[in-house]
Amino acid sequence: MKTYYNSQDIIRIKALLILLGLLFITLDMTAQGSRDLSNLIGTWTFDHTFSFSEKEASVDEVLNANVELKLRVEAAYINRKITFNANGEYQQVLANGETTKGTWREGAQNTVVIEGPNGNSYVQRIGQLTKTKLILIPVASKETKPVIPRWHFTKI
């Protein structure tokens, strides 16, 4: 059975793509307090092979139906690098060299909050954090749905 998407679905996907400029980061916290975030400090590169394999079928259908959109999504993720500095500075660099700087801080309820240069704050959950591996789980809002549900990163 073929699934058709209305313009509202497409608008939601486009809105999500706009939000991709800034990364959401969420951390699991221990019951006694905050998690040791020392492993988070450093530069991480996006692992598109693992991350893209976790897309939902409905997202794949929309992207496959619009090649231009699919290429823009891939370009926004492939070879993306993110850096968390110990002083609270954050930087994201896309493959085309486009750089976004901001700040990051530990948030409430197992989260890390990224604040971009425009003052908007974004949140993600950390599914896994080791010295070499980071899995980020975007926190979806009612209006948006993550294109990629789990972002896999490897420390450089």
C-alpha cells in the first residue's frame, strides 16, 4: 500500500531540517545527581552509516520521493563534527565548512542544553557516552519529528 503525504507532513519535515543547524544533546543522569560529563569534552564526528540505518520507513519514503530534500538532509549530517569544550563552548562544523558556535550546559532531567547564537536552546538525550562513542537522541516536540532518531558519533 502506497503512503501519501500531505503538505503538512512535508512542512513538518522542512521545519525539522531548519532546526538541524543546531544540535540537540541530552544526557542520562545518575540517581545521585549529574553524570560525569568529562567523556563528552572533545570533538566528535557523525557516523552516518549507523545513524541513517535507524531512520523510520516513513521518513525514508518521504526522502526517497524527493531527491533534492534527501541530498540536503545527507549533506547536513555526513561528516558533521561537533565539539564540546570544558569551558561550556560548543561548535558544530558541517562538511561544507559551515560553522555554528554556541554554548552548552547540563540541563535538568538527563539533558544537555545547547544554546545557539540566535538565543534558541535545544535539548537531546544521551543514549550512550564512553570515551570514544556518543549516541544522541533528539527530543522531539509536538510540531517536529526527528529525521534520524539516534545520532551516532565517534570521538576524534
